[in-house]
Amino acid sequence: MSVGLQSVPRAPGAIPLLGHALKLWRDPLGFLKSLRESGDLVRVDLGTMPMYVATTARMVHEVTVKQARSFEKGRLYDRVRPLVGDGLATASGEIHRRHRRLMQPMFHHQRIAGYAEIMSSRARALAESWTPGQRLAVEQVMGEFAIETLAATMFSTDIGRRAVEAVRRNLPVILKNMLIRAASPTFLDRLPVRANRDFDAASASMRQVIDDVIASTRRAGGTDQPDLLSVLLAARDADTGEALTDREVRDELVTILFAGTETTASTLSWAFHELAGHPEVEEQLVAEINEVVGDRPVTIEDVPRLTAIRRVLDEVIRLHGVTLLMRRTTESVQLGDFSVPPGVEIAFSLYALHRDPALYEDPDRFDPDRWTPERRASLGREDFVPFGSGNRKCIGDTFAWTEATIALATILPRWKLRPEPGTPAPREAASAMAHPDRVPMTVLPR
Ligand code: HEM
């Protein structure tokens, strides 16, 4: 059977003109989770614009893998393009394929091993900077850690120090305002209000400094450092021998900064929160770290042996993953019973998918043991996709897990992070990730 889009069930609760905008705005995560009750493809109205949401693992797999060639990135990405240009996350078609090929070597195992040394020394410096009884805003501390670590792996030379500083100063301002921008109509960007001024100034300043650093590094004939900037400057297309232009290099660096910081920071903050609530799990991790690492700095070789940490990270990302992703059809496709014409916006929520009770028993419960090999075997490959899948799968997945594993393995044997008494549990705020709003904790020696 094949029917047109007019037969796609509409989510309940739409109101004239606004559609489902209020529901999405008031409780985005609850609303996204509720959609599966209406069908495997569900219509949601953003104001008067219809968006179709794929709600099952099978449907998401159709969009991201099986029929990926009939899709480009959707509206969400159009709105960030002015900032990140045609970087890997926003580009489509041939440009995307070319850049993906050029960037892949930045994330090869050997390169990650180099970044791991930077991650390990940054994590040690962080752990050594704390004092017993100190109070931390964990979400901020992890945000700074993720930004500084990524910036340091990008620009490891003296010339690059200014860029690290500019990223540290400006990126939080940009990230804070970005999702609001992506979801708002374009004309609001030009209103002379504080949020727009801050956003524009921060993005102009960050791009300027990165441009200067790229130009200086190029003039100096590149660097002999194994940092991300050098790898991008040296990249050559295997077929044509062409290099990336300075502008393309900058767009890729800014894309990586966007894609790689909030995601990692949110995962680490939730991990500390969940571990504080499950001290027995934390004890297991500490025992494993003591056995595998002991007192020396954590290295890349330790990462695959820290399997209990991996189970915790998988469980954290299952519970608190990427909120909403989008595609747009470039030609007609068949999705389940529905025939979908070109130019239609299709969205999906990994967050909602990973809490589907049809796939996960007691889906809202933190239970790292679901990731033991025996229990994990009951899940299909399409059912757990925290980094997406298909040709647009996250290029930084190993980078992110290496960084998060090294951070936990460095901090946990030294310190216990515990919530301040009387503070409410963090709430999930929907941005790119379902990140925690506030995580105030006290540092106690272990
Ligand atoms: C816990 C951490 C992370 C999570 C959960 C995550 C998740 C994702 C997801 C779900 C996508 C696919 C988006 C889509 O299908 O539309 C993606 C793409 C991407 N991610 Fe990540 N990411 C993380 C960390 C990182 C890091 C550390 C980097 C870089 C160092 C990075 C760079 C990218 C890039 C460049 C893309 C676009 C890939 C393409 O379209 O070819 N991510 N990420």
C-alpha cells in the first residue's frame, strides 16, 4: 500500500497558527517522546510549516542509511550555515563526500593517540586544580574542559595560542544562542537586541582569530605538530591532489568546535551526576581504573580496557542523547506506507528513540549493566545509534569516547563529586543535546 503525505497522522494538540510550537517549546523532550504513540511517521506543525518525524528505529534507519542518498541536511542546518559555512555537518552531496574523505585521516587511530596525550594532561591539570570541599558548577567546568581540550588538539603551537583563547571566550556565547536561532524565523536575526549583538560579535571575533592563525600557520609553512589544523592544511584530495582553501579549513574547524564540545561536556556532566546517585557503580569503576591504570597517567592503550567506564558512557548517552536531527528529501522516496515528494523536512530524535519501551526495558532507569555483552545482544544495530549512522555518522565518535574515558579515569580515583545537599536534581534542557541545566557539586577526596 502506498499513500500520500496527507495520510500521515498528525500529533494531537495542534492549535491554529502556532500548530505544535507551544508544546515543543514547553516540553520538547516529553513531546518528542510522545510522538511514537501516533505512528512511525508523524506530522508536527511548526507554526504553519509541517515537519514529519520518524519515530521508530526502522524508519530512522531508512532515512539515515538505506535511502540516505535521497536526503540532504534540513532546515536546522540551513540556519547555522552562515556561521559554519559548508563545513562537514552542513554540506551536502559531492562537497560533503570530498570533505569527509579529506577529514577522515584526522580521526585515524594513530592521530587519536596523539590527541589522547593532550586529553590526559588536561584532565590531570583539572583534577589537580581542585581542593577538598570545593564547590563546582560541573556543567560549566566540563564545558570549559571540552572546549579547551578540543582547541588544544586543534592548535598546539605558539601561533595557535590566541585561537585557543578566542574559542574559550566566544564559543559559550555562540552555543548559548544557537538553537534559539536555528528554530526562529530569519528576520529575528537582525533585531538589534542583546542576544543578537552578543552572538554576532562572538562569532565574528572567533572567526577572525581563527582566520589569522590559519594564515600565519600557512605562511610559516605549516607546523610539524600532529594537531588538527596541520592535518587539515596538509590534506590533499586523493583524485585531484587539491588542498582545502583557507576558508574551507576555517569552516571545518568551526564545525568541529560546534559539533564536539557541548556533546562531550553534557555527557561528562551527566556521568558525574549519575555516578553520584549510584555509588556502587562508581566503586566498580574506581576498582577497574586502579587495576588497569594504577597511579600513572591514563593512556590511549588503557581506553579499550576500561570496559565498565564504557558501559556507563553508553548508558549516559542512551538516556541523555542528541535531541533532534533533520533531513530534507531531494527526490521522491517511499517511507513505510507513505510516498514522500522532494523538499519535505523529516526529523528524528535519538533521545526519544533510545527511551522507546519497545526496545529498552524500564527505559528511564540508569542501568549500565544493560550494556554487558549478553544483554546487549538482544538489541539490533539500528536500535542504539548515539552517533547517528550512515554517511552522516559522527566523525568524532572515537575522539569523544577517548576524551570522556580519559577524563573519568583521571578524576574518579582522586575525587568523589557529590551534589550539594538540598539542591534539586538537574533538569534536562533541550539544546543539541538533552544537557543538564545545573549540576552544582562538592569535591570530596576519595
Ligand atoms: C558525546 C559526544 C558526541 C555525540 C553524542 C555526537 C553525535 C553526533 C551525531 C548524532 C551526528 C550525526 C548528525 C546527523 O545525522 O545529522 C554527529 C555528526 C558530527 N559530529 Fe559528532 N558527536 C559527538 C562528539 C563529536 C566530536 C568530539 C566531534 C569532533 C571532534 C564531532 C564532530 C562531528 C561532525 C564533524 C559531524 C558531521 C559529520 C558529517 O555530517 O559527515 N562530534 N555527531
